Amino acid sequence: MEKITDIHQKTLSINLDNSKYGTIAEIGAGQETARWFFRVGGAAGTIAKAISAYDMKFSDAIYGESPRYVSRQRLDSMLHIEYSLILERLEESKGADTTFFAFANTIASRSYSRQEDGSGWLGVKFQTSPGKEPSQIDLHVNLKSKKTVQDQETLGILGVNLIYGAMEFHQDPEYLLKSLMDNLSSRLMEIDMIDFSGPAFDKVDNRLMALRLVELGMTHGAMFNAQGDIVHPADLLWKKAVLIQRSRFNPPTLLNMDMLDCAQEVFLAENELAADDLMVISEMTLNNLKDGNDINVQDFLHRADILCALGKNVLISNMGEYYKLADYLFRYTQKPLAIVLGIPTLIEIFDEKYYVQLPGGILESFGRLFKYKLRLYVSPGINSENGELITADNFEPEKHLRHLYSYLFDNQFISALNTVNRDFLCINSPEVLEEIRNGHSEWETKVPEKVKQVIHKHQLFNVRS
């Protein structure tokens, strides 16, 4: 059967299906989702109630007080109240042959008084069959149009796509995810978080859905915390200083962890921060995850399992260039930011071939990277040709870039991280992975004890016991 993608057909097919019945509650950008159902006709068979409680006192009276009105907490409150009401009022009369749903959104939209891009939360709580326990999808959207009318249109279409996807594609969550972009463009919006929960999605790993968001180009970055729960970057990073390490983590080695620990100690001291004021993030880019042209999903989940076991927050991104990573992080915090890296990465950062697409070349890249007073902490490395130690203190880029490097080093934009255990510098992740797969026990001395335990316990990376 051919899947419907047209927005009119989606809305009309729901309206003509007498087995589906629900409520739509929208705050902040008009009643754009409800409008689609009324526009195509037959909404009386689908919509039990459409509501838009704009006034804060009205909203609080209905959904309870909330510290932030545009938040996941408010969304979940709206969904809970609206879904409970429809069961309370209609389950006895319609519940035997009706699948109920509640859709809600809470949006901070562009307006005359708020001249900035809109954003907000959308969700749907729904049954997959009459009498079934509900499942739920929450998502966060950033709106990119500079025109309020366009943002409203985008929200309406996205709302219909979400309701239709929940009802028709819940058995195929990855297709459901793709279908959210039907009749829409990444130029108009970004979905940077999605969370599937409930019995319809009991086999869904939301960390994989975060990966798919990035892989499909629906967002530049998606995050999950040490518990494996999907989080919105604003909730995790708000008013936090950030220390980030980019690596393959395949697997995390003693060198990876020691670099991070040493950088954290220096970063806290230099910025006079308490540990609670700092958010430490392990980042994997799509390129870090690819084996050839494809991403091995099981391999990604292995790495995610280990990082979560180590208590790490994880960012998945498509931001190969570090200046793009800096732009992304400073959307969510204005506190100090540092990146920990090794000499091989520093060499890449000073390779001009990565900046040919920028009109200002490497200077533009560094201007964008360091405009926030971001700092790079650079771990030493060993010269593969002569075995000598290379540090940020004696690093030499191409001759015509040496004065640029000196400027950045002298002004502490780049700092030497020379407290890293030098015994760990010879540890190489690809070699460790080969040792695991080939049954050589040497790998156990090159990874943290927790990593060794998790690999053996879950038989990761085809380990031979």
C-alpha cells in the first residue's frame, strides 16, 4: 500500500476514519494544526475539542503552574490533562471502538515584541487500538523563517504529520521520523530532539532515534545523558560551562579518559568553577561513526552503552568543523567553553584544505571559533617518525601559519595539557579494537576498568572471552 505524504490527504484520511477521536491544544502560534482538520472538512468526526489557552492565568488554571511556559514540562502537563479529560468524558460512550488521542504544542513564536526565531514543543499521546494503554511522542522544534505566517504554516503541517505518523506509522518509528518532514524543508525548521515512549515503542532505542535525526539532516546535533535518556541541549547546557571531547570512542581508552580528566581539572581551576557548574560532553560526529559510507547501528549502540556506563553525556553531530560546534554550543550557554584534543587533531585544525569553502579561509574559521573566548586544551603526542614528544608548546604548523599559532598560544586560546599520563600516549583506539576482535588480551590494559567490564558483560565488539 502506497504511503500518503500529501498534507491534505493525511488530514482528510484522519477525518474520515470514525475510529479516531481526540483533542488539539495549541499555545503560542495560533491554532494551526486544528485549522488543517477544519479546512479539509469532516472534522466533527475527529476533533472532540480544540483549545488555545493563551493567557497565562487561563493556562495555569487548566494545566497547573509551570516555571516555564514553553517547556517539555508544560507540554507533558497539557498532554496528560487533555488525554485524561477525553477518557473521563468519552471512554464509556466511545471507548469500545475508538482510539483516542491528545495533541498539544507550546511555542514561543516570532512576533512584533519578540524579534527572534521561534521554537517550542509538540507532542501526541495516543492509543494504537481501543482500550490500549497510551504511547507518546515528544519533540522540540526550532523555526527558521523570518516570517510569522510561514512559521505558523510550518507548525500546522508538522502537527498534522506528527498526529498522522503516530496513528499510521507507529510500528515503523524510523519511517515515522522521516514522515515528519513531509511537505516541509530543513530551511524552515529543525527538529533537535524526539522521544518515543509507551507500549507502541517498547523496542525503540531513543539513542538510535537521536542518531537518525542527525543522519537525516533534521538537526545538526542531538544529545542523550548518562542514563541514555534523550535531552534537549538547552535543558542540559543552560547556564553551564562546557568541556567537550570529540573522538570515535571505539572503544574509549585510558588516554581518552585521562585527557578529559586532566582538562577538567585545569578548566575548573582556571575559571574558578565548581564541578556542578560544568557539563562534560563526549561528542561523536557522523564521520566518527561511519565504516566506509555507512553507519553500523550496532557499533554505535555499543559505543553509546560504554559512554553511558562511564557516566558521560553524549552529543551526536554532523559538525565536522570546530567553529560550527562552537556556534552550536553557544546557542545554549554563554558560560566558558573548552575543547580537549590531541596533536593529530590540532594538525587537522591548521590544515587549510578544510576551509576552502569559507571566503576568509582559515582566518575566518578561527575568528568564528575563538570569538567566544573558547579554549583548546591540547594533549601531547608522539612523532611517529622519530618518537619525539610533540606538545602544544613546541608544535609547528606550516611556516606561513606560525605567527597565527603563536598569537593563539600566547593569548591562551590554545593551551598545553601536559599533565596527561605519558605512558598512555602510545595507546591507539584502532589497535585496541583489533586486539579485542582478535582475542588478544593486551587490550584490557589499555582501557578503564569500567570499559573492560561492560565489553565483557555485554559481549561488545565481538569480544572473545
